[in-house]
Amino acid sequence: MPYRPIIGITMGDAAGVGSEIIMKSLAQQSVYEFCRPLVIGDASRLKLAATLIGGKPPAVRTIEAPEQAHYEFGTVDCIDLGLVPPDLPFGELSPIAGNAAFHYIERAVKLASQEQIDAICTAPLNKEALHAGGHKFPGHTEMLAFLTGTPEVSMMLVAHQLRVIHVTTHIGLLDAIARIEPGLVARTIERADLTLKRAGIAAPRIGVCGINPHAGEGGLFGRGEEAEKILPAITLCRARGIDVEGPLPADTLFFRAGRGDFDVVVAMYHDQGHGPVKVLGVEHGVNITVGLPVIRTSVDHGTAFDIAGKGIVDERSMLEALRQGAVLATVRRH
């Protein structure tokens, strides 16, 4: 029987849609065919979500450690941290929920570091609530880097056949351009190459975006950023045997990647990479943190406070995040 990795699913912000997408996903028997899901969160919130999603939701079973889980369809195993009061309202900013979201991640990282789980899959958190709860991180990516003692990581988004890895993410555009330099670009390219090889792509084809329109058009646009910040990294990575091309105009590069010319696109800043992926539909997107000592995937959408607690959220991004986590965990194990 194929190995089914244990995926630790963190509940995210309890005031958002995390508990609902988890219960909707784990109400599908197919999930248990490729992984063993284990929720790290609040059992009471999952039970409440079960009353909202319709159909025949699974039961929720409270445990203290992974070895106590049954991993059987029909019952959701939950390591219950008991951090959220029963009357916490949906759709409202809460420092209690922000603090709880941090501790769910903290426990998951500990379990993954101890090899008690094979991967982490995260439901969305709210950055403002996280800060209000006393945890000053821009988001999951930076928090996971801190908790694992990793000095530098990258964000990779996956939707359909498009993969995008980011040189910079949660900083302003002017700060992003200032931060981009050949060493950072080269390390991002190398992380992309290694990640895809670990996922079973023997010789990844990598396309690198420019910063300016038309990748600077030979110096006509911008202040020479492509030649100064990007081209040296590409030259270095080619010398190390990586199949990489660029800097290329972002508008045509994403089109070419979409038709299959490249296995991954290296975007220079947040919106350059996020925009094309979001156009394909957030319900299909997956966020993968690249460079961590543990595997982490996530949904590619936020807490959706506007629809939280209504049972109408689309769970497809969570399902795809679980699949991606299972694939990466299985490949790593072998």
C-alpha cells in the first residue's frame, strides 16, 4: 500500500473560514486515500463548523499527540489547544484568534521538527489579528522561518500548470527593488531548482522576470536594474548547471510559462507574481514555503471574514494544498 504521509493541518484564524474549509475537505473520503490528516487547532471550533457546512459532516475526536490518531474517514482527529472561547464571533478581528493562530503553527512546527508529522498545511490567518495577539510577523512565511531558525525562505505559488517563486514578498515596492540583489536572486533560483527536482522534475526550466517594463528594454526603462541586480545571478546559476533564462519581460514570460515553456517563473516582487496566479482562481492556488527544513503548503486565499460562519466557502484550495503537501512529503521520504 502506498505511504500516506501525516499532514498536520493548522486551523488558522478561528474567526475566519479555516475551520469550515478543513471540515469540508475532511468530509471527502478521497483525502484519506493520499494522506493521514491531523488538525492542530480547537476542537470546539471544528465542531461548530461541522454544523455549518451541510451534508453529513465528520465527527471531531480530541487527542493530545499524533500517535493517538486513528486517521479514519468519518472522524477528524484534532490536537486540541483549547485557545478559543466558544462564543468567539465569526468575521470579526480578534487578538485571541490571532494569538491562537500563532500557537497552532508553533505546535505544528514542533511536531514536524520531531518527525511526528510529515508536512504542515495551513489554513489562513489574519495578519492584523496576529499582530494584535502579540506576534509581529508579516505572515505565515516569515513566522515559519523564525520558528524553524531558517535565515531565508521563498514563497512559491502553484495554480494549474503555473508555478511562481518570489524574490521578495511582503514589503513595499520601493523597498523590494532596493532589497533585490544578485545573491538573493541566485539563491531564489537555486531554491526553485531544488524544490522542483525534489518534486520529480529532473531538469526544471526556469524563467526569470525583469523588474521594469519589457525587462528594461536594454536600458531604456529603469536605472539598469536588470543588468545590475538580475543578470549576474542568472550567469552564476547557468554556470552551476541550472537551466535558467532571463531577465525576461514579465507580461510575456507568464504567457509562455502558461503554455508550458517554463516549469517555474521567478517573480521579483509580490504583485508581479501573485497577480497571474490569482487570475487563474484562488480556489485552485496553493502556497508552498521553499527553503524550510519542514514541508509547508497552504491555501492561496485569506480568512474571508465576509463569508466566515456561513458554510459557503470553497474548499478546493485546501484540497489542493493537502495534495501538494502529500506529494512533497512522499518524494522526500523516498
